[in-house]
Amino acid sequence: FMKQLITTINWIKKDYSSHPFRFGIEFLAWLITIGCSIVMAITVPNPPLFELYIVWIFGCVLYTWSAWTRGSFGMLANYIALTLIDSVGLYRIIITA
């Protein structure tokens, strides 16, 4: 367990050292998604979807940029799809309000 933990910590340090700005963006996006999940869990059955969508989409855009700069096709495709799907959801909330 300790060997794997040390390997993971070294990988995180290397990632930060190689691209500190991207690391910060990814960390911010992670905080956003965790925050949205917590708010959703706390406010069910009536979550503030309009506000959550705006924040969540912003986080997805940050992750999309990070995936692009990493050259990660899977992450890029995933976050483009999430951004588009959730943007449609936000649009539907706006037009039905």
C-alpha cells in the first residue's frame, strides 16, 4: 500500500511540476464538480438546477480544456459531450421558466 501511495504522490508532484497552471485548473474543476454533487445531494428533491447547471457546465469547460492540453481523447470526448448535454438541459430550463 505504501509503495503505491508514494508512487501516486510522486505522480501528482510530477504533474504539478510539468504544468502548474493546468494542474490548478483541473483542481478547480474537481472542486466545482464535488461542490455541485454535494449541493445536489443536500437539496434533493428540489435542487437549484439552474444555478447548478451554470456552475457544472463551467467545470466541464475547464475539464475540456485540460483534456485538450493533455492530449487525452477519452476525457476530451467525455467533457465535450457533458458540456453539450448539460447546455441543452440549461437551455430547456431557461425556455420553460
